[in-house]
Amino acid sequence: MRASLFLTLLLGACAATRNPERSKLQPAMTPTPQSAALASNPGAPSPHATAAGATPPNPIPTSPTSTSPPSTSPPATSVAPVEATVAPLREAQFELGRVGDEPLTARDFLRKLWIADNRLARRVVEQLVFTRLTQLEATRLGIRLVESAVDAEVLRAMGELERKLVDRQSKLTLREHIDQVIGIEPELYLADLRDEAILQMLAERCVRAWAVENDRCDVRVTELRSSDALAAAQADLNAGKTFAEVAKAHGAGDDAVSATTLLRITRAESQDLARAVFATAVGTVGGPLEQGGRWLLFVPEVRHEGREGSWVELREEVESSLTMAPVGELEFVQWRAAMVRRYRVDLQPFFQEVERKGAAGR
């Protein structure tokens, strides 16, 4: 059920950003060009299978080893936020090569790529946007990562790739596979893997720090998948039945027993669900809220007051929360929508290059 519920919430959140249709990009942390190329190589492990996420809808999958343990003192050794390089399109018209006296330019390549596979192109652009948003927010907060934690995450990712080679009965070492099968300089590939690990860890902390800074609400949600189920649920509520009874009888959720899903919603005035949750008193039934042809009924259970602060002030709470629970899809979607409002994102130059027509800024 999680996939269907989160899909409707995700679509609602994307619509709230009021981006033009052609620039609605996929959720961030999707495969990079290298991992997309790997998909066409049977047996080739992805360099970002753990660091950048393997499959949607999880934009920021996590694991216990990717989160450094909480500490009450600042780390003695740290690394700066990952550096992002997103040069303006009009400054990137370098030559890829020449055929006779005619140049092959980046513009030619981008246009052909867009025509051949604009879904892949969108994912790559989204990755660049995500990288820059993460960098800006990590810098604002002053986030620093413990060097040993980054090293441990990279080693874990490499170990996972090596296990995949063993499972596929490959006789090549990881570096040999990268060089001979993938066709990339191993050190370049592994450096990119490290960058992705840093980006992943920074993103987790940016998303969770933003949640800590804002008011949150733990809310119990049930999904009604037809108009008949909605009518029956409303009739039962009017007759005095409890939310729990109505959910069991007519709803659906991650918890098969209660037919509900427990979500933590961050206050965000741009999103229908967040607005409805914070407009509903704790302990009372809210909704129905229509989401993609389905309806949500919910009960806010606990509210948490946000507190702003620097990374030094938020670090212990953020690290502890990441140890207890990874960043989820909805949490990420809300963060991304907030970042697009906080930091201006303008992809007009890109769409003008690949479509040869005007595109409103994002």
C-alpha cells in the first residue's frame, strides 16, 4: 500500500511546486549517467546501488551503516559539503570532437539525447539540481561529515559491489570489472562513488534537519480506494463509529491489521495534506482528502514543535533520529519542495537548448 499512497502524495507535492509540465523531473537520487549505462551491461553492478539509491520511489534509501553515531562533541575530523558543478548551459558549448572540419558540440549531444531518451536526460538534470540544493542547504546549516564515517560508507558500498560480482561468479576483481566491463578508469569511478556517498549522507542530514526545524505531526492515515468505500466510511463515522473501526472496515494502509499508515508530516503550506493535518485538532478525524482518485481520512496523534538552529545545535538530534529511522519518501518530497522555494531553480536555459522554445523558470 505504501507505494500507492506515497505515489499520490508525491504527485500532489510535485504539483504544489507549480513547475511547468516539461520540467517535472523525477524524484532525486535517481541513477547517474554511469549507473544508467550499467543498466545496459548485464552483470555490471551499479556504483550507486547503496549510495545514491537503486530504484524509485525511495529517493534517499538508507542503511544503519550510512549514519554516523550521535555525539555530543563536534567531530575532530571532517569533510566539507560535496562540491557541485552545474555550469550554465550557454557556457558549456565545448567541443566533444570533430568530424572533418565540423565540430561535435555539447549542444548537439544534448538535443539528440533529449530526443532519444528525455526521461534519462531529466534524471541527470534532476541529479544536478539535487546536488546543488543539497550543497546550498548543507552550507547554510554548516553540516560536516566525520571522515571515518564517509570512509566506512564507501567501503560498505564497495563491499556490496564485490559481493555482487562473487554472486555472479565473476573471476574479475572490482577494479578489473570497472576497467574491462564498464570501461571507466577505476580511480575515476571510485572517486565518483565517494562523491555520491558524501552527497547521500549530506542529503539525509539536510532533510532531517529541515524536519527538525519545522513543526511536525505524527498522523494516522487510512486510504479509501473507491467512492463506495468513502461513502460507507463517512456513514459509519456519522453513526458514531471510531476512526479505528472505520479504517479496518473500509480502508487500507501499511499496517494490515489496522489498515492505516503512520506518517510524520512536516508543516508545509504548499501541500494539501500538510495544510489539512495542521488544520485538524489532535485526536479528531480529518478529511476526506482527495488524492489521485482516492481519498484519505486521518487522525493527528502527536504534534512536535520545530526549532531552528545551526548544525552544532541540531546535530545530536538529527544523528539520533537517523539512527532510529531513515529518511522516507514523503519527508524527502516535502524537503525538496521547500528547497525549490528557498533557492531559485531556473532550468529555462536547458529547455531552450534542447527544445528550441521558451520555458518558464522553475
